Amino acid sequence: MTATSPSTALVITRVPITHPDALRLIDEVQAFYVERYGSPDTAPIDERDFEDPRGQYFLGDLDGVAVASAAWRRSTVRALGTDATAEIKRMYVARSAQRRGLARRMLAHVEAAAAAAGIEALILETGAQQPEAIALYTSAGYEPVPAFGHYRDSELNRCFGRRL
């Protein structure tokens, strides 16, 4: 398989956010944030937000190795004409597995899982120094929404949402 070919072997499973592979990928994404922004993400995370009925956390495995993560948690933010919103969190693909379409597959899985739980719209925060993330979300139909969340007052904050 080449670095740009789509993977067909991605296996997505639901796990607790405290799963060892989840913690490893969270550490990797935090290191990425330090590279891009100079510091890790300091937004508060409550592990209970990723347990039913408040949310769900998923890992994507290739050949038995966790290389991607994505999650949703219920939100109190009204967006896109609904109060039934959830926030996408911890979207990440390990560098060794990037450019294979895995992020798009993880996003589609999170969207389907959230919709099955009654969520009508997904929202997310990303940053101006993550053009890859912005390109993914906009190409998947996400549109800018008013700033919210921990970084709402940052000039680097970029918020998006999509009706499901």
C-alpha cells in the first residue's frame, strides 16, 4: 500500500477515553499541538463526557495498531438551528498513517454514531495553524459557526459545524 492509497483495513472500535491506545494517541496529538502552537491543548476534558449517554470515543486500527481517534460529546451550544448538538473531539491520525483517507472515515463514523444517539448537528473547534483539519471539515460539508468553547476568544480559533 502506498502512502496515498486509501486503507480498506481500518477497524473502528469504541473504547473508553482511558484506554491505553487512546492515551497514547492523545499524547501524540498533544505533541502535535506543541509543534504547531507552542503549547498543548488546555481545554478541560472530563472522561465521563465520552460515556453513554454523554458521548463516545473511538479508535481506528490498521493491522491491530491504533493509528486514529475521534470522539463526540454532547454540547450545550446552540448551532445551525438546533440545541441537539455535540462537539467533535480528539480527531487525530498518527503521522505514520496519514494521507490514506483515515480521518475522513473516522469523521463519517463519528457522524453516524452521533446521529444514532439523537444528535442533530456536530460542532468543533480547530485552529488556524491546522489547515489540513480545516480542509477536511470544509470538504465534508462543515461551515463556519460562531466561536465557542475554551478558545473562543483566541484569534487562532476556528469553529465549524454541520447538520446531520
